[in-house]
Amino acid sequence: MAVLNKIRQRSLFLIIVIALALFSFVLADLFKSGSSFSASSQDIVATVNGKDITREDFMQKVEAAQRQAGPNATGSQVINQVFEQEVRQAIMENQYEKLGISIEKDQMRDLLKTTLSTSPEFLNEAGLFDENKLNEYIANLKETSAEGYQGWVNYENSIASNALQQNYFNMVRAGLTATLKEGELEHKLEGNKVDIQFVQIPYSSIEDDKVKISTSDISDYIKKHKKQFEVKESRDIKFVQFNEVASAEDEKAIKESLKGLLKDKVEYNDVSKSEETVIGFLNTTNSESFVNNNSDIKFDKRFVFKSDLTPGVADSIFKLNVGQVYGPYTDNGYYKLSKVVAVKQIPDSAKVRHILIPFIGSQSASAEVTRSEAQAKSFSDSLLTVLKADKSKFSEFVTEYSSDQGSVNNEGRYDWHPYNSMVPEFNDFEFEGKVGDLGVVKTIFGFHIIEIEGQKDKKTAMQIATVARKIEPSETSIDKIFRDASNFEIAVGKKDFEAVAKEKNLAVMPVNNLKVLDENIPGVGSQRPIVRWAFEDNTEVGDIKRFNVTNGYVIAQLVAKHEEGLMSVEDAKATVMPIVRNEKKAELIRKRVSATSLEALAKAENTTVRTAVGINMKNPMLTGAGREPLVVGSAFGLKEGKTSKLIDGANGVYMIKVTKVTPATKLDSYQAAANRVEQQKLNVVSSRLYNALKEAADIEDNRAKNQIQ
């Protein structure tokens, strides 16, 4: 009881202690995770000129873009695309707000009218845009589909955004003019010419090893040219890859399994409790069934020409008779056996015209299609009957009835096209029939009334049955690759990464300058997990981690961390050393030169005086010396007959003498030149205006912090 009384007496003190402990724990967690006091909110993907891009809105747009892009685009690619779109929109909207420009309701209607002027669903009987049909369409969407209506709103927003941007760009263009003085300057830059004599002492005349360049020299250059060497945060890694590939034993087993399919064999049937003869590939009379039961690639009944086959095997297969087999052979990651099933002469190209009658449920059928399959077939047959009696109505029927917009404007015609370029049923009719044949064919798109207008260049074609087995690793090989990767991971935890790789004869792949939002790792492809790991706060230089990648494993090591700021001396060395070396060579050349005339300098340097004629400021080239803007500019600063002092050029140290000055011809008007200058300004608006706005914008990108990627 005494203990309980003491606890009660100190309850306030205990509560305070516990509260302080909890508060300390929360603070520690906040600071560890980049607390809400010091980091951007997890709900903000980016802030552009003070405007927030929220996570919820951003991810909705990412999901919509991913659906539109389909499986070919990775998540990171879609995120980056949407991010750039959102940043652009925020930057441009900031400009629109400053200028007070917008798209009003009447302007929006005009834009929709222009954009949708050729859309059939919004045209009246006269073929003109009908605003009432548009209003009805929008109202129907609003009533029946919230998702569809939101899609329409997004569509309107995109049209308005494009129009605003065009208006903005046009306003900037309207302010870009060129004065007559600018025209005169342009004319003089092109027309003013000088002839010079010069002596070049090339930097290559001093051997590189005669010039010592220190780390501080490179560092000083970087500090003097900071803007050129500003870099974002990056990481360097190196890795080895363990690929799950078939071993020689695996390939041998696959090849032998195919050979075992060739001949008939006797097998015990557990169901019938007796031995049965299993017909092999050579003797089977149903090649399609045999292939579909034994191959990783299903039977393809289409005929092929020799040119359709892999060059390495085409000659061998086309020498076979019907029933003969070639293989096993390798082709595109498979071991294959190929058997000639049939041979015929087929045109290699054809010309046809057709009328497509779709039905409900056929591919690409629009919402206006109301015929059932039976009705579409009956209607097609009735059109065929009319056309057989009078082919002159074909073009008229195409215009009135065909739903194939790709051929309607060409009277339903598909000009010369190769075999197997159409869907199978269409292809079979046009290549196996005769010129002039007219008939109805059903495909996934509906019923086609087809007329064969031409065929040419009949060639030998074969129907080939191919049993294919994918060349892939066995379970034994996969297990071995896993063990090898695990053993390497353990070994590099104790020894040097490079040394272990060399010992195991593995290639080490370095990857430098990885950025926080990068996705691809050279040689491995899209690997965001590796990039994320390299940038995690608790990943230290020297850390190693294994990653599962497509068909194998990657063991990666973090080699270096580079913080945002100026490029390191080591990273900048390759760029800076040649520049600093030339600067030091220029100093050495200046120290040894005492000559004040071209002839004396040429004699002292054992070279010659050269000539450059008709040089101008627009194209600062010296014959035999290359592009030298500073030297050419200096020439235009000298009077005729005068000699310069030493000039440090791009390719050497120069002394020049102006021998002739030819001023540009005076013009009565410089308007034409001014017009050229104005056009040059206008030409760069589209390519440079947005980039300039983006560079000037205040953009805080929180994707990496908020793990958007």
C-alpha cells in the first residue's frame, strides 16, 4: 500500500516524464524523416512559382496517361511526361495571370467549332457543324458517365491551354521587331571585310608534358566559371550481372527433345494399360495438331515466301519437298524443326477495292452501327448481287455504305500491297482468287465486298509447320545462377568488389552521374529500385545490395555520392585540363616572344607568314587555322597597315597585320536586312521562349522526397 501511495503522489511527475519522452520520440522521428517543419508536405509533388501541384491531382493524371500510353510506357516515363506537362502548365498560367489573358465562353465555343468541324457526330444533314448536337453530346455525358464527362472537361481544358499558349507566343512575336540600325549592323557584319597577314604559334608546338597542371589550377578555373560547372545531386555505382541463360547442357537437352519428336515411338499408355505407337513429326498427317500440342509457338497456316524466312535457313527449307523436315536449328531464341506442308504459286502483291459493312460487336464498329451480324451478312450479299450485275456502282456504294475510312477517299481501293499485309480472310481471298473475282468475306471488322483488281509476280510459297522450343535455362541452371549471385554477394561483403569479380571472371559495369529521378541503368534497362537505393539516406558509399532484375540478378555497390553544387575537380578534369593547358602554353609562348613584326616572329618560331582574305565577323574563320572569333574580332579593331600585339586564340597564339579594309556597300535602305533580323528573332520564339521561362521559374521538385517514382 505504501508503494501505491507513493505512485499516486508522483503521478503528475510520471505523466510529465512520459509526455516528454513521447514528444522527444515524435520529434526524433520527424527530423529523421525530414520533418514537416523542414521538408515539403507529402501531399505536394512540386511547387512552381508558388503554385502547388498536389499529389492527388497529379496521380489521377498519371493514371489517365498510363491508360492512354498502354503497356509500352513505363511508370517512370509516364510520371516524367505528366510532370513536365504540369510544370509547363503552371509556368504558362503564371504568365497568363500576369497579363490577364484567358479563354472566355464564346471563344471556347469557337475553338470547339474549329476543332470538331469534321467530326461526323457533330454535323447536320448538310455536313455543317451543329452546336446543338455538341450541346446534346455534352449533356448526355454529364448525365450518364461521370468519367466520360471528366474526360470531356479535360479535353476542353487542353484546347483552351493550347489556345492560350498560342496567344501568348503570338503576343511575344508581335513585340519582336528589328530597327533599321539593327539592319544596318547586320549588313555591316556580313559586308565589312578585312584582309590580313598572320603568324600562328600553335599550342601543339609545346608538348603537353612540358606543362604542369595542379588540382588547384582546375579548381580555380571551376570557381571562375561556376555557371558552366553547376551540377545536380548524383551517385556513382558499379555492378555485376548474373543472367538466367540456358547453359550448353540446357541447349543440348532442348535439341535432343526436338530430335525425339521426329520419329514414331512406342509408349506405354497408363489409361489403356497397353503400349501405343505415337506418330512422329515426320509421319504425322495432321501437322497443325502436332505443332499445337508440342510447340511453344502455335501453328501458322499462312503461306510464306523465301524472303519471309531467316536468311540463314531460307535456302535449306526451300530446297525441301512436301513432307520433308529441316532442323533442329536455332532462330530468334528458339530451337526449331520445320516441315513443308504444302507448296503453291502465289502473287507477291495485289490490288483490290472493297466495301466494309460492320455489325454490332465487330472490331472498330462505331456507336452508330445497328446491324446484327446476320443483317450485315444479308445486306452485304444484296450489295454483291447488284455489283455483279453492274460494277459501275462500286464507287457509289463505297461512299454510301463503307465504314473503312482508310479507303473511302480512294473509292475503297487498296493499291499494290504485299502478301500477308491484310487480315487472314481478306488476304486469302485477294491472293488465292483470280483478277476480276468479286465476293463477300467476313473478318473481325465485318463483311467485306471485295473485287480483285490486279495481281502480279507469282512466286513459290510454302506452308510450313514449325515445332519451336524456347531456349531457356533449366531449373538446375536457375538454381546455380542464384547460388553464384548469393556467393558473390557474400564474398564482396568481405573483400574488394573488383578483386572478387576478377577472381570469378565477371565483368564490372560502372554507372556514373546517376540522377535521383533517373530510371535506366545501362545494360539492365528500367531499374528504379536500384536508383532509389543509391539515393536513400541510409545507403553509404561502399554498401552492397542484390536486386532481382528481369531474368537474373544485379549485385550493386555505391561508389560515390556527389552533392548538388559545383562539379568536383575529378569530374571536371577531362573538360578543364585542355583549356588550362592551353592557357599555360599561351603564357610560355608569350614569355619567349620578343618580336614585334610578323617577319621577325615567323623567323624566330621557324614558321611562315600566312594570308587570310575577305574575312568577316559573321563567319570568323581563318584559312588553315580554323575558327578564331577573338583573332577575327581583333582584326576589325585595327586600322589598315597596323600590326597587333600577341592574341591568345582558340588554337594558338597569333600576331596579325591588317593589309586591307573593305567596308560594306552603303545602302539607301536597310529595311531588307532589318526584316532578316526580325525573322531570325521570330524563328527562335517557339524553341527558346518556354525554356527561358522555365529557367527563370522557381521550381521545387518533391518527387524523389515523396517517393512518387
